[in-house]
Amino acid sequence: MASLHARVIESAGQIEAEMRQIGMWSSNAPSPEQMAFKEAFAMDTMPFASWLQFIFLPRVHEVAAANRFPSSSSVAAQAVREFDGMPDAERLLTLLSDFDALFN
């Protein structure tokens, strides 16, 4: 079985690839104002897809590099709230759920 590190990196890569595939990937980085979020998932400053791309995925790579993994993850629950009813997001939801399962 692959190490947790390898599975986390693979999962992050799959999430990124799917976001690109379904057009949720942006070439425009958030502004400094958007990066000054106060609420969970940056709900006060940016769309959830932007949070996934610019906050979540970079943090996943940081924790993987440090080999310091969280005890749990619940990103999929928020993704369901945000992407409910979006047929193009079904695989992304599955990938995020699979990511959470690595820690739950």
C-alpha cells in the first residue's frame, strides 16, 4: 500500500486535474484583499472553487512536504453544499470525498 504522503499527493493531483477538466481552474490569482479572509473556506472573500485552487491545494502540498497530516478533513461536506446540482462537479465531489477518507 502506498504511503499516506504518496496518496495525499496523488489525490491532490487528481483534484487539480478534475478542476482543470471541468473549467474550475483560474489563471487569475486572488487579490490581497481576497486572501485576507476571515471565514472558513474563505467564504467571505472568494468562491469555493478559488479557495480549493489557491488555499486548499497549496496547503495540501505544504502538509505533505512537512509530513504533518491533519487528524481529519471535511472539505467534501462544503463541496457538496457549494456544488450541489452541478452535474459537471460529480467526479470532483467524489475526489474530495476520497481525500477526506484518507484522514477519517
